[in-house]
Amino acid sequence: MQDVTSNAMRQRVAKAIDLAALPHVLRAVLDAELAAGNALVAVEHGFPAAPCGAVFKLASPLRSRAHSSGGGISYRELCPLIGES
């Protein structure tokens, strides 16, 4: 049981470190998405993030802003939803 608890604690600490490292403009988008009801389903490292970065995967496409670039952000949908036109 202790291994499960310590692993969960390590994951929370790693997530907090990744969140703190986000540029302010991206943190604002993530915060807005969570406030709009979107959910964070994974924090991963590796593709498509730079080797030193993290990928924050949301359950749904962006809800809080238009699906377009601007304001210091380049928008690109990596996996379009099936059946969406």
C-alpha cells in the first residue's frame, strides 16, 4: 500500500512541477479550460512535447477560446475527432 501511496504522491509532485513550468499564456488557457468544465486526462513527457517539456492532454477540444492561433499561442489539433466536420 505504501508503494501505491508514494507513487501517487510522486505523480502529484511531478504534475505540480510541470504546471509551474508552463509559460503564463499556456497556464491561463489550461486554467480557463478547467474552469469551463474540460478535464485534464494526462500529463505526459515526450512527443509531441520538446524533450524538456510536458504535454497536458484534455478530455475535449478547447472550450474557452476559438480554435485559432493568436495571443502568443499557435493552435494545432493533433488528433481531430472522428465524425467532426
